[in-house]
Amino acid sequence: MATYLDFEQKIRQIQEDIIAAEVRYDHHAVEILKQDLEKEVQKTYSNLSPYQELQLARHQDRPYALDYINLLLEKKYEIHGDRHFRDDLSIICYIGYMGGERVMVIGEQKGRGTKNKLKRNFGMPHPEGYRKALRAAKMAEKFNIPLLMLIDTPGAYPGLGAEERNQSEAIARNLLELSNLNTITVSVVIGEGGSGGALAIGVADRLAMMRYSVFSVISPEGCSAILWNDPAKVEAATKALKITSADLKELDLIDDIIDEPLIGAHRDKEGAVNALKNYFLKEVSALRTLTDEERLEKRYQRLVGMGRYTE
């Protein structure tokens, strides 16, 4: 069963009416209802608030990293473990072929259902997850394979064990190593990009966001709790944080917004996968026109250019 948010209820009703008309073989009604659906989708999704975009980014039907990998890669092979402690299943690493191009994909995986959410630790990596990601990235560098990183996490896991195994060092190490990695790198926020947990696989030649994704230094819930100690302020915090793809593009903190289907990746998974695939292959082709020195210099200038301000 598909899950609908509060502001999607009219869309839900029209889609249910379409199904009922199809059962009755009322083709005329189906055509009219499809036109109504198109108008309602345009009306609803063209006027979303930041909080509504946050809801879409967290939607339980939204494709996760493994959904993209399964649809994007051919002849894929999973890479396990960090060779130091264990295999963190909240980070997944695959090598395979995309459109005839050999690629390495690293993603943060949340999991669906109680059992899988626990298995994936709700998409919150431990230090060994980031070290596994770095091992896969270094492998991509060794064999000159383009690297795609899929960001989707509430944040790095803040538990005692993670701190004992040096969570902050693992994230900082990834920031350092990925900034100097000598292979083509593209990072995409596919859902929720939370703080350092997202940054650890967010340093790349190109940083993009899916249309309905978010990227923030803290969750709106955490922000409202710290500033106002009031859960009712979540919507105000979401707006103030400027965490949507449009906000971050305007602030020049990301390079591109990937046009997932207007109705959202949770309603059109195939359309979202194709949009991501086309973007990645296009950027890899463009980055190949640069020498290694030019590409690394552009990456460096992009990173040090963040945080500009005017008075």
C-alpha cells in the first residue's frame, strides 16, 4: 500500500478514482481523470513549503540507495568490511557497470521494516562504515573508476561504541582523503543529508541534490529543541535552516539539482533512477575532458569557496 502525506490526499483520491474507472473499463473517465491528476500534481508540487519537502525527503516509499543500485548497476558485486573492525551495513559499496561504464557506488542505506531498519541502524553509520566507504573509494582511485556516492542519513551514529572507535576521526579522515582522491567523483543527496554523517561521503567533484531532498547541519527537530525547546517549532526551524535543494543551490553550496519527477521519486521510482543515471553519466563525461590537475584544482577551489558571505 502506498503511503500518502496530508497534502497528497487529493492526488490519492484521483488515483483511486482512476483505478475504479479502469475496473469498470470506463476509458473516457480514465482519460479525464488522468488530466485532472496531472493538473493536481502540478498544483500541489509546485507550491511546496520547506517542511513539506522535508516530509518528501523522509517518505517511507522514497527509493533508498540500494533501490538505486539495483536498478542502475549491471554485473554488480558488493564490497564488505573495513578490514579493521566489522562490516557496517548502514554503508553499502558496490562495483558494477552503468550504461557500459564501470563505476563504484557508495551509499547510505536506511532499510525498510523494523528488522531491516535495525540491521541498517536506521541509516546511521558507525566509524567502520565510513572506513569501508574510504576503502572502496581508494579502490576506485587505484583502478581509475568513477565514483558515485549516494547520501541518505539522519546523521552519523552517536552511540557509545561509535565514539569509542573514534567516529569524529573517521569522518574527518574521509573529508581529507576524498578531497585529494584522484578519480572522478560525484556525490548526490537522494533523501536526507544529515550533518557530518552526510559530509563524510559528500566531498566530490560534483555535489548535487535530488529535487525533493534536504541537506542540513542539524535536523529541524534538533534545532527547534535547542533554540525553542518546543516541538511545535519544527516547521519554523525547517524554513530558517534553508535545507532544501533550491535553498542550497541559491547559496551556491551545491552544484546542481537533479530533476526527479515532479510527483516525486516515491511515486515514480523509475523516472528518478533515470534522472540520476543521466546526470551521473553526463558529469563523468564532462569531467573526463579535464586533466587530473585541472579537475583536482577545480575541486579544491570549489571546497575553499564555500562559506562566502557579504556584510
